Amino acid sequence: MPLGSDHPEEGELVLGTVTSIRNFGAIVKLDEYNDREAFIHLSEVATGWVKYIRDHIREGQKVVARVLRVDLGKNQIDLSLKRINDHQRREKVQAWKNEQRALRLLDQVATALRMKPEETHPLFAVGLVEKYGSLYNAFEVASAEPKRFVKENPKETWAQAFVQVAHDNIVPPSVEILGVLEITDPAPDGVLHVRDALLAAEAVDRQSVVIQYVGAPRYRLRVSAGQYKQAEEILKKASEAALRSITAAGGKGSFDRP
């Protein structure tokens, strides 16, 4: 359930449990919205003609559905099973699992702050969902970029505890990009100049940059980072550092992206 909300919006994908099946449709309790009931009409169960609804869904089944209509005045929410694809279904289930995990981590933050979990919702959890899109996303940012997270949440007494829990429990997502560095130096001590150039590239970020020997005079630069843009910046700086070093020593070099 999105923090601070008690009902879904039209077009939203929701996760629910089928509680009752009738000839004309099915009743679903929405797991993310305090078991609020919703209805799936027979015509929205599957594409094509549905002769027996139980051939498609059953009581107790977890389903991912799209919200078609929300009428709070009539306390009515209409859903569709057929208006989503397998990719959307898998993504929704994973997002739900992530949020369940995030709520458990939020309990740890509350414990560290000597608060009740529900007290964290109005204090900062709802605001984090609005700022980062989901509570799990907030934990990912806090884990991957703790300085940025604290800077974006200044003067907040809870921020350090949040970062610590994120650091202890979340492995930041990462991207990996490659480039090929070609450097040569015909001088008698040219091999030392090549070594210095490679060390200069590595020194840009020792945690992110890995250099692999391909075959003289070619070397592969492998960069891992939390975001693609960040990885691109590191790769650019590393290649430039190597080329500056080898050029200053009298050698020459080039850099290519495969």
C-alpha cells in the first residue's frame, strides 16, 4: 500500500487476492490497500470468450490487475486482468516484494530511533515516497549515494539511522560499461610509462575501475557504478587520465567504446 493512500488510482496496477468467484465476475481484496474490496467483471477476466471463469482464476489466487474505475461514493473499484501483459505483471509483483522488504527495514529504522513504526510514516516515510517514488527506492539511494541522501534530507535527525539501515541491508544496483584503451611508448623505459598511465586511470576510482590486459597495446577499462551516467563520467575521467599520462611521457594513445 502506498504510504498515505487508502485507495488506488485509475490506471494503477494493483496486487490482490481473489476471495469469491461468481458467474458474472470475481471479488478481490487489495493487498496493498488494507484489503479493500474490488470487482473483476467476467468480460475483464481474459481476452476472448470466457465460458467458465474458474478456468482462469480461483479463490485464494494472487492476481495483478489494472484499475479501470474508482467510485469512492459507491465504494466501488473495478479491475481488469486482461489489460496487462506478463512483463507488467512480473514488475508489479517484484515492486510489491520490494515494498514489503522496505517496510521491514523501516521497522529497523524506527527501532534505532526508539519510535513506533507507525510514527515514522508522517514524520518522514510518506515524504520519502513522494520524493523518491517508493520507499524501497529511497533505501536504494541511501545505500548507493549516502552523501546525496543526507544532503537531500538536511537537518533530519532520522537520516543517519535511515542510511545505516540501508547500508547494512541493501546492495546498490549497478551498471557496467566497457572501453578499450590503446597506449604505446617506444622509449627504452616505455613499459614504465604505460604502467604509470594505467595506474593513473585506476586511481580515478579504485572501487569502480578495473583494467584488464587484452593484448599489447590494448587494455580494457571496466567501470561499475550505481547509475549509467555516473559510470560514463568515471570511464571518461579514467581514459583521459591515462591519455594525459602517456602523452606527457612522450608516448601516444587512443580510447574507444566497443
